[in-house]
Amino acid sequence: MGVTERQLQEMGRYRESSAFSADERLALDLAVAMTATPAVISEELWAHLRDHFDEPALVELVAYIGWENFRARTNHAWGLGSEGFCVGGACALPEAQTTSP
């Protein structure tokens, strides 16, 4: 689907990795912001996104990220786990979340 093995291995540190383009980093920043609880997308991030993507592309990004987040949270609620597709491979782990007191 266009994602390289190296990108999968370096997903947890995508901001520093040379495996990702500037556009890919911004899309991942949007995904991180949208999937946080609560979801907060800063005006600064929106400004950067608008500098790199046109409106139709942003609509697609937001829709895809929202849909995948919906699916992940639904699967989690039902206790559905991995189907073993990455056995023996590298599975990207989510970034550590920090919570406010």
C-alpha cells in the first residue's frame, strides 16, 4: 500500500526519521492529534497542513484517519486483537501518551 518496511519500523519516531517525507510527517501529526483523547488539532498544525495539501486532500485525510480511528476503537471495545499478520515482523507501537493531572 506504499508504506515501506523501513517506515513501519520507524513509525514510532516518524518525526525524526528520514524515511518519511514532510507531507507524510504532517499527515501523521494529524493522525496523532485526531486520535488523542480529547482530539485537539492546533491552528498551527492546520496552517501547516493547508500549506502542503489542498482542501480535497485534507477532506480525504481527515475522513480516512477518522474511519481508521473508529475501526480501531470499535475493535478495542469488542476485545478484537491482532490476526497475526505481522508475526515475525516489526509492529509499530503507538507513541507514549502523556496525560494531564
